[in-house]
Amino acid sequence: MNPIQTNSQPATPDLGAVKKKQHAAWSAGDYAVVGTTLQIVGESLCEALDLRAGESVLDVAAGNGNSTLAAARRWADVVSTDYVPQLLERARQRADAEGLRIQFEQADVEQLPYQDGEFDVVMSSFGVMFTPDQKRAAAEMARVCRAGGRIGLANWTPESFVGQIFKVIGRYLPPPAGVVSPALWGTEAHLETLFAGRCREIRSETRQFVFRYRSAAHWLDVFRAYYGPMHKAFEAVDPALQDSLADDLITLAERFNRATDGTLVAPADYIEVVVQR
């Protein structure tokens, strides 16, 4: 519990420390094992953006490259960035396997090393939403996108399966005071606040990605081993509480599960967003 405050000012989080922990989390496990299952989201996002061959595209917090690859398959000129070099290497391997020409660069979305208006399209699927300084990340995406260009996002919603995963973990490992929830990127109201004064229009549509695993237990085994934030959460939680955390996550997965044959078929809502600059 925090010491009693002598004023009503909200706590100011140490965003540098938060970012350091997040970097360690996304570097842990092997996100590509989970990330490749989400490929359909990148394909859908490129269609929502009405992406054209020859357009200059920047994928930020690109992870192992789902949206990157989708854009390159449409003959766009793609720069793919992430601040975790291991993830970029996995994306590069995928691009090489398909013979796709993509420029990969390590970069932090909160401080992009590009000129104002350099890109026709800037996008991120389940990536930028996890940045600690959300306002700065949104401002940087808008800055490097040309006037008349588009920003495309795929963000989990707060009440989705994934949004609730982080809520369960948060009961065991509360986030630092003052840190804004990543799931707010999955709400239209928050997006309007983030991009206020930086866009002409924001369009969003609720979509679903369906997690399909052999069982709820199999899903947890995969996420616990390979999904960095969950991998780190189990490392950080008191060993005496690890079984309880696992049970709560299994219960959550079964709550979203629509399968009746023992497998896991868990729909997860996300919003697909196109911001018109």
C-alpha cells in the first residue's frame, strides 16, 4: 500500500522504468510463437486502410511482422520497426522466406527517427497500445504520417478476452500508480483524445480474433512459455500464488470458450481503426 498522500495530486509514474520492464517482458519467451497466429489481423487491417501498391508504409511496434508482411504482400514500400531486436529478426526471417523486400529498423514509437510526413500510412497491430507514454506515441505516429495519409490500428478492447487477461494478472501484480491501461486504446473515446487536433476523421469497427488451442490448459501452457508479459508475470508473482493465477486464467479462458468438444475456441474483440490525417 502506498504511503498516505498529503495532497490530491495523482501519482506521476516513472515511464522510463515502466518502459524498461516492458522491454524485458517483450524480450522474454518467444512472442513470435503467439504472434504468427494473429496474421489474419494484419491482412484485415491493410484492407481497412485500402492500401495501395507503392505507398510508403511504417509499421510501428511491429513485433514479428504480421502487418508488415501483409503490407509488403500488397507491394507497398514498408519500413518495419520495433524496439525489441529479437522480434525484428523473426519478422526478417519470415520476409526472407517469402522473398519480400522490407526495411527493418530498431526504433521506439515514442521517438521515431523519421521526418515529418515521411509516410503515406503508419500502422500498428496490438503493438503501440502497450507503450507507456500513450500521448507521445500517438503524436509521433501522427507526425510522421503525411497530411491526407492514414493511420491504421488494431487494439484489444477492455472487455475482450485479452483485456481481461491483463485484468486478472493485475490482481496479482498491480500496475504502477498513474500508468494508463493499454486497453483504453480499444475505446473510441480514448482514441479521440489521443489524436485530437491531429486528424480529420477516426473510423473504427469492432472485429473478433478467435484464439484456437487444443484446450484451455494448452492455451495457458503456450502463453505462459512464449507470451512475454505472461511469462514475466509468472516469474514475478509469489510462487505460492502461481497455481492460483493459473487457475484464474484457465477459468477466464473457459468463460470465453464457445467450444463444447474440449478444445478452446475463444473469440476476442478488438477494434480496427483508420485515422485520416
